[in-house]
Amino acid sequence: MALAEHAAGMNLRQFLPRMSAGIWSLSGFTFLWFIGIVVPLIGILLFSFLQTKGIKVQWDLTIKAYEKLFFYGGGPLIGRTIRIAATMTVIELLFAFPFALWLAKGAKNQNLKLITFTLLTVPFFLSPVARVIVWRSVMSVQGLVNTALLDIGIVSEPVEWLIFSEFAVHLGYLGQYFPAMVWPIFLSIALIDDEYLEASKDLGASRFRTLVHVILPLSLPGIVAGIIFSFVPMLGDTVVPQQMGGGNVMMISHNVYTMIGAANFVMAAALSAIILAIMLAFQVVLWAALRPVGGINNVFASLHR
Amino acid sequence: MTVLAEQTKYIGAAPRQLTLAQRIAERWPAWGSIFIGYFVLLIIYFPILWLMILSVSSEPLTGFAGDWTLRWYDDMLYGTGQREGEAYAVNSRVFDPLLLSLKLAFITAALCMVASLLIGPILPRVRFRGPLLLGYLMPLMVPGIVASVSLFLFYRLGLHWKMGEWSLGLAHFVWAFPFALLAMLVVSSRFDTRLLEAAADLGASPWRRFWDIQVPILKPGIFAAGFFGFLLSFNELPFSIFMRAGDITLPIYLWIQSGAHNSSVPLIFALSTLITIASIVLTFIAIKVAFGEKTVTVKKIRTA
């Protein structure tokens, strides 16, 4: 048991029975998890270079899937998906960071904070369809918003781009992923000791300098986590593009679904593999950026406080 | 980048007398960020509340509320709705997915509780905890649809296993476990291992140490893992899309129905409203258990 020897800070001889039971379950579970989950996730990179006949896999390496994918407009599709997800990630970050900063260090009213936390938690557990389906009837040509705009006289004829447009997809994403951006940033800012901020002030730093040189670096793990937790699911969202884009805004999820439905497994794999490769590269860069503040192990340290 | 005037206490300039205009100029970044935050919360909650209101309106598809009726609930429950001679037989079409979703949610919750109890206490204390945690959290870092397709291709085309309820359960577990594990780690990484040392000194067997010390202290984490498992499984969509044979879970039913640009959508409003209310109630219970029990347990231990 290699892992048992590495168990840190424990008197091994005394705890050998418990540790070994724990280590056994940890290694057993980890083995199953990596074989059953991590290997398939990485395996799609390999699979995209194969060909299939029905559900039989032919084990010859080829790049035919990628050629077909780009021939049939895969480039613009991937570009559009990444553009929309990236735009909304930046907007979410700009909206969420000041709000999280206020929640963590500014807000004094405990009840207001508690209500806000609850409001930020509940959406995680609601059905994504239930959360956006109403926009379709509210924003339609004869819907609530258009009628109101016409009545007030802001527009003379119904606004058509309110739904089934890129605007609508952006709007859908805004609500859907805001809590996922706020939470990690809030947690990382809340963990910053007030004494650091006091010290920065005592040393004569302006509030702006404190923000840039103290708060921002220390909350970087939260910002990175927030970016990952909103950008990643946005890329693969099935509900918002379908409900808000309504066929006018094609994103990868719909195409993957259609390809699998048409038993075009390899092209679906190629499309997924491109997204996966981009994601992995993106995350390597992000985690590398975290190295100066302790990387992933920092998660445990911050949980411990 | 915005600076918060709220922080004057910590970071601000020396105290001085301010005119009203100066105070407004000083505080607007704070008010601006607060306004934006609650504005987005409004964008999140408006559709949810409006959904509930529309579900008791007679013409929900127009987006206008009014002319209150419980007809859509009636249609959904009994499938007896008659509309211009059309017969709706949605009864079993709604309840079969509901039962399947409940079954999967309970199984996922149980698996999450057991797995996070096995992994949670030990993970913070091993050397490769960072890479291991990354491995466990991988489903969070890959878009759902990509992960779902990967698992489908691996099991169906790679291993030639037939999809079915087992694969739906697996998919839901894969999705929910990272969250359950994180919830457990919040509790377990604060766990004081000296309690186990003390128990061992007093002659407690490993099993007793596990059952009488670890499990009670980690109870909030176990409950939280269970709730995460249940709720995340119950509303899970992207993973379920491919990891199923012909099975239809409730979110899949809603997704298919809402994708159809036609008139059966009003029933979805009623159904979504019920699911949403149930989810909100469960979330409140979960929050209460996760944050309420912790103090109780600590008190019990202190007095014991």
C-alpha cells in the first residue's frame, strides 16, 4: 500500500487498522472511478480518430471524422459556441465579482445576507427547463414584453429579436450561471483575513491598490473556479440554446444530439473531442496561473479554516 | 474595476467631512454592484415566479396571467382534460417518468452518501489529495454533453453494454458525486483526528471508532451529500440524454415536451411548478440540516 506510507501527520502504527480500511476503500473507489469515468472521458479523444460500422468499432486511425466535421460547417459552429460562452463568462465575472465582494466584506445585515445566500443556492436544484421556459411566452411577438413596449410607445412594432435569437441565448445564460460564478468568488474573498486589508490601509494603499494588489490575487482561486463552473457548462448547455435560441442559434449540444441520433458516433466524438481538448488546455493554463497561490491543494487549506 | 465604498472601514481614506455629492460619488460603486447583483437575481427568479402564476392561468402560452384555473393541474393528474374535443391521456406519461426519477434520485442519494463517507474523511489526509480531488471533480470540468457522449461511446460501443436504468444511475452518480464530495469535505477536513486517537487509547475497535465517532460527527456532511445526490439527480438532464435506452426521466420528459413547439406546453407549466416547489422545499430542509445540525453535534460532543 503505497498510499498508506504517505498518510501525513498520523501515528501510523497506532492507526494502522483504521488507516488501512480507509486507504483500501479510497484506493478501491479511486480505481473504479478512474477506470469507469476518467478513462472514458479521455478516451473520446482516441475514439474520434476511429471509424464505426453500426456499433462496431474499426480500429484504424483516421482523421476522416474531423474532415467531415469541418466540411459540414463545424468550424463556425464551434466558434459561435465558444464566442457566446466566453462573452457570457466575462459578463458574469464583471457582474459577480463586485457583488461577491460586497457580500463577503461589505454587507452588514445578517438577515439580508442569509436571504441572498438562499436565493443564490436554490437555483442549483431547479430543473433547467423550468427556469427558462417562461421566457418563450413572455418574450414572444405577442408576449408580455412586446405588448408593454408597444403600449408605452417605446417601439412602434413588435421587437422580434427578444426570443429565438443570440440576445435571448445570452439572457438565458445570464440567469442560469450567475450563482455558479458568485459562490466561488464569494468563498475565496470571505476567506481573506480582514487584517490583510487593515495592513494594506495602514501602509497607505488606496482602496484601488488594495483591490488590485491584495484582494484580487488572494481571490484568484475563486475567480478561476467561477470561470470554470460557468464557462464549461455553458459550452455544453442543452436547454438554453434550444429554448431561447429556438433553432436560430445552433450550438454544439444540439449537433451532438442530432449526430448521436443519426448514429454518426465518430463525428459526435470528434466534435466532443475538440471541445474537451480546448477545455483541458484552458484549465491547464488556469491551474498553472494558480500555482503561485498554492494550486489545488489550497482547496484543502481553505476548507480547513 | 469597481471599488466598494462599503469597505471604507477597512481600506478607505482618513475620516473627513463629506458633502452629499461627494458621498454619492464615493458610494456609487457599492450601490452599483449591489444593484447589478439583485438585478440578476431578479432575472433568475422572475421566470420561476411567472411560471407558477402562468400555471394557474387559462392562456399560459401568451405570457399573460389571469382568468385563473386549475385545469392544467387537472389535465396533468388525471389526463381527462378535454380541449376542443382533444383528449389528453397524459396521466401515465407523467407518472412513469416521475416514478423513475424518484427511484434514480433515491439510489443516487444513497450512493453519494456511502461514497462520500468512504472517501471524504480520508482524502484530506493523503499525500496525493490534490490530483485525486481533480480526478473526482473532473465531471464538473467537462461540459455535460461531452461527458455524457464519452460515457455512452465507452460503454455502448467500447464495451457493448446495453444502456438501461443502470447507466442512468451511473450517469446521475457521476454528475452528483463531485458536489456531494465537496459538501462532505467541508465537514470532514475540519474533523479532529485526536478524537480517534483518544478512542483508540480507550480501547475502541476500528469499527466502533468509525461508527460511534466518525459517523455522528460527519452526519451533516452525510446528509448534505444525500440531499445533493437526490436533488441533482432529480433535475439532471445532459447526462441522461445519452445514457438511457428508452427510459424517460422527468427532466427528459419536460425537455422533449418543451422542445415541441405545440400546445401541450401548458401541462409542463403545471408539472414544472410542482417540481420547482418540491425542489425549493427540499433545498430549505437541506440548508437547515447542513447548517443546523453542525452546531448541535458540536454541542453534544462538548457535553458528552
